[in-house]
Amino acid sequence: DTAVSQTPKYLVTQMGNDKSIKCEQNLGHDTMYWYKQDSKKFLKIMFSYNNKELIINETVPNRFSPKSPDKAHLNLHINSLELGDSAVYFCASSQEGTGWDGQYFGPGTRLTVL
Amino acid sequence: GQNIDQPTEMTATEGAIVQINCTYQTSGFNGLFWYQQHAGEAPTFLSYNVLDGLEEKGRFSSFLSRSKGYSYLLLKELQMKDSASYLCAVWKGSGGGADGLTFGKGTHLIIQP
């Protein structure tokens, strides 16, 4: 069973469109995240959600909005897409508390804006 | 600001040993992670250091010195499949993991036969 899954794996779209990426984790983790990895492979945190509450939003444009219908899902909505949004977006999850063993990453969604 | 530095690229020979260094200056510190990322794939967890010293896990070991803001990842008996990017990441949080990880830009390791 896949621990953290994302759909779609590839997304090609035109500038100005609105798109969503879905993420689901079956690990029972409390916290989910969205990261962006740019063309230079730099991985940067965008959002962190804990028990359906937004914990951090790292200076991300408000065109990006996370939506968490429940603890196992964290979707990413992007409005008015721009060329600079082209990147790989990774969803991740982790469990709070002791014995923390890091974050589990989904397979990534490669977004290309034309 | 947050600063996590690691070499951009390293080359090593199959069967040898390689050490990837990471230095950090962050506004908080609650642990340091190493992740491996193969091209086109997701990062996968390798190690976590919160106390000073060496953590060994099979062919991979990770070292931390909090006073020096320094860590390294040591890979022994290198195999061709170890060719990947290695990401150093700091967890700044004070409990749980809800504040995410701050990553360095990664070290691309090339293994030659």
C-alpha cells in the first residue's frame, strides 16, 4: 500500500488556469505538508497542516491555498497559474511526538505551466 | 535568516567511502535530517540526529556537532545505486514536526565504476 499518494503525477496547463493537486496519506499521521522543488532541485516548505489547522505558510502567494477535508487529506489549489509556478510539488506527512522519524514524502506532481 | 550549506556535487568510486558535509545556521534547532533523492523520485529518510555524536545505520552513518553547526553523512562500500542527491535538513521546531523542515540545496553524488 502506498503510504503517501498524490494525483496527478504530471500536470501540464496554460498560464492563467486554476488547478488542484490531491494528496492522501494512510499512515495515520497528524501533520501534512506541501513542499515545492524548483528546477535547481531546491526543496522548500510551503504549508504545514496539523489536525486540519494551518500551522505555517512560508511566504507563499495567496494564489496557493491548501484545503484539508480530513486528517488524511491535504489538497493544494492554485489559481491564476504563472510560468514561475512550474516545479515539482511534494506532499509529505509526519507523526508528532517522540521517536519522530522524519517526514514521508509522496511521489511528487510535476507541474508545467506553458 | 536560515542558511544550510552543502557541496553541490561530489564524485566517488564504487566500493569507496564518501563524506558529505553540511553546515547550518538557523533560528532554531531541534534536529538534523539526511534524505536521499534519486532523480525523478521523492526524498526518502536516511537519518535523524538530535544529540551530538555518530548514528550508524548499516552502510550509512550521520554525525552531528550542535556547537559547530555541523553534520556529515558518511557512506561506506559505495554502490552504483547510491548515485543520488543527498539533502541535509534542519527541524527548527520545539515539539512535534508541524513546522516542517528547512532543506539545504542538496549534494549530487556521482558514483563511478
